[in-house]
Amino acid sequence: MSTDISNITHLVQLATTPAFLLTGVGAILSVLTSRVSRIVDRKRQIADLCRTGCSASEYHSELNNLNHRSITIHWAIYCCSFSAFCICGVVFAIFMSEIFNEHAVGENLIAWLFSISMVALTAALALFMREIRLCSQIN
């Protein structure tokens, strides 16, 4: 009985490590979504200014920049969400490989999911840096 408990304890320890990574990815997602809200707020401000009589052509370059930022940050959110999805897959694969005693298959799946997750997270961070660069461009 004690070996079962120690196996379960070890399994939970293995599964909690990716869960901490998932927490970090969630924090990045929070930052990315706040960037989207700033872009949307600025687009609404410009739309209100255009309704009150300002010319839309005055804001053409800024709107173009906001559109580029919006596309970039949406792709960053997609990549970050996909990374979180893969991390959840890692946790699931850890438990399933233990339950079905398929360690060789589970190890390969876990390695692939983790690698894909890191590629997606890296892409999300690169897109985030690109969006920051677009944000700092002078119109």
C-alpha cells in the first residue's frame, strides 16, 4: 500500500510542475488581453472624435498602426492559449500514461507536447515584443 501512495505522490509532483508553468502562461495572457483592451479603447476614442466632426484622414496612420497592433496581439494571444492547451495536454498525458501503464508512449507524447508548448510560448512572446515595437512607433 505504501508503494501505491508514494507512486501517487510522485505522480502529483510530476503533474504540478507543468501547472506552475500554466500559471505563468496565464499571467502572460492577462497582460496580452489588457493590451487588446487598450487598442480597442483607442479605436473607440478615434471613432468618437470622428463622429464629433474631426476628419478620419487625420487619424489614418494611427488607425493603420492600431490595426497592425491588433492583429499582432491577437496572434500572440492565440499562440499563448495554444501553449496553455499543450501544457494541459502534458498534465493529462502524465496521468494517462501512469493509469494505462504506457510509459514509453506517454514520455514521447509529453516531450512533444512540452516542446510544442515552448515553441508556441516563444512565438507569443516574440509577437508581444513586436506589438510593443508597433506601439512605440511615432505616427
